[in-house]
Amino acid sequence: MLERIRARARELAPEIASWRHHFHAHPELSFEETETTRRVVELLRSFGYEHLRIGTAGLPTGVVADLNPDKPGRCHALRADMDALPMTEEGTCPYRSTNPKAMHACGHDAHVAMLLGAARILKEMEEDLPGRVRLLFQPSEESPHRSGARAMIAENALAGVDTISGLHVWSPLESGTLGYRTGPLMASADQWECTIEGKGGHGGLPHQAVDPVVAASLLVGALQTIVSREINPLDTAVLTVGRIEAGITFNIIPDRAEMMGTVRTFDRDVRKDIQARMRRIAEGLCETMRCKADFRYKEVLPPTVSDPGLAAKAAALAKPLFGEDNVLEIPPVMAAEDMSLYLEKIPGVFLFLGTGNAAKGLTQAHHHPHFDVDDDVLPLGVSLHCLLAWASLAGAL
Ligand SMILES: [Zn+2]
Ligand SMILES: [Zn+2]
């Protein structure tokens, strides 16, 4: 099976690269991927796909396609995100962005092209597939407050799905390698805010006021004790105060202070735990200081946690494709991904496909204005998509 998939992916490599170049030249921002969606639909139909679900959250972006929709047995989902970033491309490749306000600087153009390649190969193998496969072309990954994954899940994209996998091209890893991790791969990214109400007054008469600036200052320090004193030192967490705003001028004590920041961690329980501890300290400390705290915590994205068993099996399956030494267990990354939302619902695996190639000058970080993907890795990603879907349906994942 591997040989059949690999040979077909190699055959299709130039076409898959040309799809990527098209998407790269025509990037679209989060929830605006309408032309990308139109092209994906056009190609899926040309491969023989019939019943497509098009659109997400009332917008004409995002596609769900099923293989063997009526076949009994397991269902595996393959996911690709489609959006670009609001930045200007500075590279000079022949397929560079035609839109000065958008750029595929994270490689989602490659994700769409690779899932299309897999869609084509799996369609050719449809009758032989031992179950169902669902393809998720997801809008809006780069805008965490408006996650496309969350919208697709709300519209039942995971109904009847047993397992899921996704790939992210990853320039810190060399082309031809695959990065995996049993357990957490990427961090949660949440946002918190706190309004501290005091009582304003004259800067020279503090005893007649209740100073929210002092309470906010003490709170910055007190919040640091959560990570240093309350969380198990073997767990990892970041608590950042990113913004404080209060007051107008030197001789006025203001009525209120506003604070906001982020919390990141790799563990779902630690994430819940920190929220409660922050609230306790914010409310308790402000009360001590005669102020009132209104503490709000917004869960934006959970940590991206691959099922440990599936991640280990996916790594083993990938070795014949990448080579024994090219499948690497990697340390976690403090960035976040909305793939995490699928992985919270069903077991699955998220993998990093190396695309760093110094010989071709492709070493830029993701979200950099010169970022680009090594086309030579596309057939590897396509083969891996097909292999993981096949293995999951056959009970080998
Ligand atoms: Zn990104
Ligand atoms: Zn990305």
C-alpha cells in the first residue's frame, strides 16, 4: 500500500506544487478564503467528489468532503487550514503574493495543496479503503479569537469521526524529516483581563482615595507567585501581564486600573487550575487593598495534545516513508494551533513536516515576510496523509 501511495504522490508532485503556487500567489485572510474554497471545490469535483459541504459560519469558505460516506466501519479525518496572514511578502519567488496585504507566511498554501493531493489519491483508492475518510478544508486558523476549527466543530464536522490527523509544514526542521511528540506539542494561548475599581482623588490626599494603581502594581507581583510557588515545578506555564492602563496625569489618583495578559501551558488541568488561582489572588488582593477586582479569563485555544498512542504509531508508520533516522521526537513549541480543538474532542495526532532547506535558502521562520515552503516535501506530506488515513481505518493507528 505504501509503495502504491508513494509512487502516485511522486507522479502528481508537479501538479501539487502548481496548486500550491496558485494558492501562494492568491492568499486570503481568515474567514475570507472564498476563492481558495472555490478552487478547492473545483478540483475536488474534477477528482470525482460529489456531495461537498461548502461554507462555514454562514460564510462561503471551508469545505467538508467525504469518501465512502455510506460504508460501515471507522472514519478518519484529515485536516488542512487555508488562511494567510495580513502582511506583505518580501520574497521574489515567481509565484509571490499578488496581494500586498496578504501572504501565505505560515505554509497553509502547502497544507491545502497536500490535502488536495491526498484527496485525489484516496479517491482513486476509494473502493479499497476499509472505511470512511473525511477531508476538512478549514478556514481561519490564524485568528484565534475567530477559530475556523471551532466553527467547523459547531457545525458537526466531527460527527461520526473516530480519529483525526493534521500536518503543519515546519521550517525549523529540515526537509525530509518529520517531527512528532507523544503528548503535548503546542501550548494553550488564553487571554485574561482585570478591571480594578478604586476611588479617585487628589494625588496629594491619598487617604481620601482608594488607589487602584497600587493594587494593580501589587497584583503584578502576586500573580508571579502562581507559576513560581503554586504550580508543580515539573509542569510548565507562562503568565504574562501584557498591558496596564490607569490614570491621566501626575497629581490625580484614578478611579480604576485595567490590566490584561496571556497564560500559556501544555497541560489541560494546569490551564484550568491557573484560572482559579488568578481569580482568587486578584479578588483577594484587591479586597485587601480596599478595591474591587472584576477578573475575566477567556479560554482562547487549548494546548495541542496528540494522543500518545496514536503519535507513537504514526511515527512508526512514517519511518518507511521518511527513513528510520528522519522521524524525530521533538520538544514542544510555545505557539498555539486550533488543531487543538479537534484533539480535545477526539483522539488524533498533529505532526510537523520539515521544510527547512538551507541549500535552497528556505530557512526563514514562520510568519516572516520571506517565508516559503520547499516543494520537494509536498509528496511526502501527501503520502503521509494517505498512509495515516489508511492505517487508522485498518485499525493500525
Ligand atoms: Zn501561523
Ligand atoms: Zn500555521
